[in-house]
Amino acid sequence: MRVFSEAVRSGSVSLAAARCHLSQPAATQAISGLEDDLGTPLLIRRARALTPTEAGALFAARVEEALDHLERGARTALKTGRNESRRDGFDRMVTAAQLRALIAIANSGSFTLAARELNVSQPTIHRAARNLEALAGLSFFTATAVGVELTAAAQAFARGAKLAQAEIRQGIEEVGRATGGQGGTFTLGSLPLARTTIVPQAVNAMVRAQLGIQIRVVDGRYPQLLRGLREGDVDCIIGALRDPVPAEDVTQEELFIDDLAIVAHPSHPLFSMENPTVEDTLDYPWVAPPKDTPAGSYLFETLRIQDRPITPVRVVSSSLVFLRGMLAQGPYVSIISRHQISAEEAAGDILPLPIKLVRNARAIGLTYRTGWRPTDAQAEFIGYLREFSRPGTVDRDRRAHAV
């Protein structure tokens, strides 16, 4: 890929070979092998220079981004590492096998599991890992009682490697579509609010519009999804936005405003009370969302439920399925997004109590890596997520009130 990138930049295989410290036959063979892997020509000779084909231009842009990610990861690793034998520019000498080993170890936390994931022997993984350490002049791995941990330097370089891997994956998809294919992938991190209507509607529209597209919807807690996003395992997150922005390398895009409401089963005694208040709910057991969620943050930081002499919180859960079942068991109370329970509210399974809250509006939207460049197929799916988040899919009256 480095040879190919230099050939595109210089228009010459000879110059590319010299810059990569290879013979011209070796450089030619490397580019030919890359074209075989992708199943299409990437370079054509015109006049006195090489120029990229349409597929070649698409792939070259992704390769440039991938190599930049590797370089930035290496620079951060060198700043983080404390070994004086560290070697500047080691990312230009690393091999694909070493990168695959590093990523597999980072994902599994074990040489054995990494070897199993890559279908190679454990000594092969161990050798690749130690060769990478020698190449960088840094300590990358620390043995623990349960496996192996990455040092801070290794974590920085592994993140660059995973982002580079994500760019190459996108490049392969773009080349495939440019040559007549219809494939493509999208990994969406979905927080609870969007799972019931927005995401299913957007996925259905995309599947109908694009043959061959494969969408992976990942449920999880926000910290895990954010880490996956920043490392390239997740393309985008949809759900409640965070204030402030959680990291300098991510961008948040607001789609709509939603409000939180205190809710219960329709049979709850509070529905027969005139003008119930938050204080009235404290006489009943609460099913509280986790503190690190926006609803949990509101409950504990704005309503200050933990300051009560005796906390009414008896259960903690972020599962809507569990909440629906629990509220049906007795006079339980909870707090949740109105949009998240739109289907349950329409069916009469969960209803908002007529209790006025203050500062309960929150922004719902997309979170993606700053500078992330989606493929055409990925951009189309993002478009559907935006479309099904517009007024009309969210109750207009509640939206206007929240705004």
C-alpha cells in the first residue's frame, strides 16, 4: 500500500520504489499483488506518467488516510513510551502481520485467543508481537494473571492501526462498488432511545434501497460504544448527545430534542391523584436508570433523589423490556425518554405521569469521528437516520414543547 500510494503521488513506479527502499521489480510486484487482491487495475500508464483508475483514485485516498492514522498512532506511542531505545518512524517499517497481531491481542487480551482469532499458532502471534516491540523500541505488552495487557504506548498505536484498518475496509467497499458490486457495511452503535422506531425504520429503508448492504446494529452502554467509535469498530452512534462533547476527536450532530418524563403503569395509584408531584412519587419504589445515562444523570443531579432520607430507588436498569415488565408488576415509578416509550405509550403499557419537570429536554443525535468520511452507501444510511428522526416520526407537540 505504501508503494501504491507513492506511485500515485509521484506518477512513477521507479520513484515509488526508491522512496520505499525497494527494487523496481519488487515495487511492481507489490502493486500487481494489490490489484489482484482488489480484483481491478489501480494504475494505468498515460504519456510519461502513471495515473490512477477511478477505483485506484478512490483506494489511494483511503490508503493515505490509513497511513496517516498509523503515523499519528506511532507518534503518540513514542510520546507515551519511556524507553530510550524508541525508534522514530517505526510505522513505516511495520508489517501487516504485526498489525493484525497487535489488533487481535488488543481485542482479546490474550496471545492464545489472538492466535485462535487469526487461525495461526501461538508462537507465531508471540513472535509478531515481540518483533513489533523491537521495531518500535518500546514495551507494548505486559503479562497478567489472566492474559496480557497493552501498555499505554501499545494502546495508542493499536488505536491508529484499528482506524487504519477501518479506512482500508471502506476503501475496499468503494472499489467494489466502483467496479459494479453492491456490497457495503455499516456498524451502528444504538442507544436505547433510538432502537424502537428510528433505527428499525432506517435499516428497513436502507435494505430495500441497497442490495448487498449489511448493517450491524450494536447495543451497549455509552462508554463501550464510544470506545468502539473512536477505534473504528463502530461507524456512528445514535442516541442522547453528551454535554460537553465526550472527546476532542468526535463530532455530535443534533437530530431532534426529546424530553424526559416520570412514568408508571396505567394502574398506578398516582394517576388517580390530582396534580401529583415528584415528592408524591417517593412513597413508591423506583426503577432508576444507571447514573451514567442522561436520564440517570437527571434523576440524581437535578432531582437529587439520592439526598432523600431514605432512597426510593429499589431497582437499577436501562432495559426498556425489563422496565415494561417491572412496571406491570406493581406501583413502580421510573424516568425515561418520551420518545423511547412511544410504542408502549401508544399501547397503554407505560404512561407519563402528569408531573411537570424543569430542564428535562435533551438533544438526540448522531456521534461520529471528527473527519470521518463515509462511503456513498454509509452516507445514504446516515441520510435515512436523519430522515426518520424528523418531526412526524417524533411527536410534534412534545418536540415544540421541548424546544
